[in-house]
Amino acid sequence: MAIFRRAALIARAGDLRQATPPQPLRAARCATLLAELTGLPVEDVDIKALAERGLVEVVDWYKRWP
């Protein structure tokens, strides 16, 4: 399920990036917002995977949490 979910998010990355302004939010909050926007189940590990691919930017860390 996670691979399908990530593939769907990656396919829509450009549109999603334009629809949401950059904000300094935790990965878990970003996952919640992205789930609401896409209708897909998104978890913080998905946000981390998107960041590893360069599709979202990690702007800061808090206690080792992106």
C-alpha cells in the first residue's frame, strides 16, 4: 500500500507543490494536510520519502524530527 501511495503522491508532486505554499511544519502535520488535499492515506514516512527524492524540502529539524 505504501508504494502505491508514494507513487500517487510523486505523480502529483508538481500540482501539489503549486497548491500549497511552503510552510515550516512537522512531517506529521504535512502528512495530514497532504492526505486532506489528495484523499490518500499519507503518513510522516511518506513525507520523508518525498524529501529523500527531492520533491519536498526539509527546512528545519526539531529534536531530530523533520
